[in-house]
Amino acid sequence: MISTRLQISLILSLCFLMTSCAETKMVMNMSPESAEVPTMVWPAAPEKPRYRYIGELSGEANFRPDSNILANRSKLAKLFDWLVGLRDTKVDPIVLQRPQSGVVDNEGRVFVTDISKGAVYVFDKTAGKLFVWEMAGLNSHFKSPVGITLGDGGDVLVADADLHGIFRLDNKGNPVGAFGQDILKRPTGLARDSKQGYIYVADTYAHDIKVFQDDGKLLKVIGQRGEADGEFNFPTHITFSNNQLYVTDTLNSRIQVFDAEGKLVKKFGQRGLYIGNLVRPKGVAVDNFSNIYVIESLYDQLLIFNQQGETLLALGGNGKEVGQFYLPAGVWVDQQNQVYIADMFNGRITVLQYLGDTQ
């Protein structure tokens, strides 16, 4: 038998070692624990690959210490439990439930709205931690956060469809203001023109795009309900790129593009059964090479178009395997031309790397 004095000494030593391990910085990974990221590219050989699968974000499982540190900590934990007579207890990890939209800031943090959780998930690679922001105001929780974009001075803007407003959070997730509650019917898509300080909101039930100044003052309204050019039928997701506003005109099955002042520049997309047709388009994004990404939610696809609206590539299909989606919602792109797809009913964010024309 181990003497009481020796047992206490061992417990104190193990507590110190385990505390040191617990303080070890976590690392964000794009693959599940103990799994390798499969090598997948699109299009398939013999064509030149344009996109490579990077991995996925699903929740706390994306953050873990170095494998050696993890193994040592596991051994220490088992020894500690044996000494004090504890049994293993399992705590359910935090996971994405129904991700909607996202954005990546200059620090590489990935912000994701989750309509089921009623929160913003923050995948912070630098801090090595997943944060969950649930508060829309000092005394109110998010209910249906959909759109998200970066605001002025490091703030984060969130459109909550059920709260009928745009909510401003600081860099730490603290609520610092809101606007639009007396104007918006059901805000969903959200984008910002940083040059002019314009905030564009897709007001789905009003069938228009409302434009606010950074201070929250309504500046103008673009469009009305209809099928003509510049009109909308339940617009949902939007993005602002290269001084142009891209609007997913969902029930008109098309993408409409406007200049910064709200004048229609072009449109593309039509209903149909062929690859590249739009039936229920949702998310829209544009990369640094002017490729346009559109989520076709009915067919569980990511469609890629050029600036003329011509189909370049389609990938996806219903399923839960790599490269498949189940009712995807939003799509966004970071400065490294990594493409993020909110695979809503699979509860994950699929990440692809655009390889460019030089690969």
C-alpha cells in the first residue's frame, strides 16, 4: 500500500502537472480528432484542379493540444483518478447545430451564426479556443441570427430575423448597440461597404434591401416586391465586393448585382433542371479573382460562376460525406481565397481552398 504521506505528495505533484497541461495552448484543426483530412480536389482528374478540400469546422472538437501533450495529460489524469477514486465523467462538447452565415476578420477569426443555438460561434485560431456569443443586448439573447458582417472599428454586426434588428457587438462579443427594430420586418442577409460606411440589409419579408449608415440611420431602400429588374421576391443572402452589391433574389431564382448606390448592373440565373440553374439560391460570395459562389439549397450544391454569370463548376449533392451537403445555407470567402460553406443540416462548415489558375 502507498503511505498516506506519499499519496498526498503524489496527488499534489499530479495536480501541478495537470494544471500545467490544462494551461497548454490549444490548436485549431480542420479535421476531427485522430482523423486525417482526405485529399480531394475539384474538378477531378484529368482536368486541372481548381479547389482543394481543407477540412471542416464543427465545434470544440476543432481545438485540441499537441498529440504528445494530450497523451501525457491522459496518462496523468488516469493516475490521478486512480489515486483519489474518481470515475471518468463525460461532458458533451459544444457543436454547431444549424449554421447560417459567416465572416472572417483580419485576425483569422471565423464567425458563424447559428439559428438553432441562437448564437454566434467564434472559431479563434490565435486564442486556440471556441467562443459562443449569445447576447444580442444587455438583457436579451439572440433568437434567429442569420446575417453577419464586420462593422466599423472592429465591431461585428449581426442580423437577427426574429428580433427584427441589427445588433452591434464589440471585438469581445459584448453588445454595444442596435438599430433597425422599428424599420425591419425580417432581416436576413447583411453586408457592408467599408469605403462609404453603408450597411446593406436584406429585409426578406419586405422584399427589399435597406441601406443604413454606420450610425444606424436609414439612408435608402432598394427595390420592392416583383419580378422585374431591380425587384425582389424574398431576398435572403447578400455580399458586397468590388464596389458592387450581390443579392440572392431567392424566389425569383436569380442573382441581381447593383452598384454602391443601388443601380442595377446585371443579373443572372434561371429556374431549370440543369447544372448551374438556380431554383432556391441562398448564400452568395465573391473571391479575389471575381469568381462568384452561390449556394443552390434545393440541390445541395455549391455553384461557381464567372463575372458574366456563366457556370464554371458545380460540386456537392445530398449527403454527409466530404464534398456533399444537406440543405446548405451561407457561403463566404476570406482573404486567402478559402471558401466556407455553411452545411446547415450536417452541422458543419466545409472549407475549400481556391487554387487559382497557376496550379
